[in-house]
Amino acid sequence: MVKKNKSKRSQDFKADMQSIKKEDVRKLQETFSQFFGTNSDEMRKQSTRLKSKIYFFGFVAIIFFVVVFYLTKSVNFVGI
């Protein structure tokens, strides 16, 4: 087996960008359908459920940070 140097290998490589793009799109669609489902009604229901979870946990995180911020500003810790 004869090793090619790096410049020789880079000259021989020609990427077929269209086939790479098609493969990426196919993989993305497959991942999307596994996560949200294949039916449009199922997709709508799953995306609404996901959106409501994101809003709920975002709201909880904001409330948590506001409470922590309020407590650290209003409570004087002894020795600090």
C-alpha cells in the first residue's frame, strides 16, 4: 500500500455538494419526523406541547432568578 501525500489527496478529492446537501436534508427530515411525528396533526400537537413546556420552564426559571436576586439584595448575611 502506497501512501499519498496530503496535497495529492486533497487534489484528488472532489466533493459532490448536491448529494451531500440531499443527504443532510434527508437526515434532518428523518430526525424531525422521529421527534414530531409524520402526521401534520401530530406535528402540530407535539410542537404546541413543546412550546408550552418551554414557556413554562422559562417562566419558572425567571421567577427563580428574580427571587434569588431579591433575596441576595434584601437579606444581609452575617459576616459577608
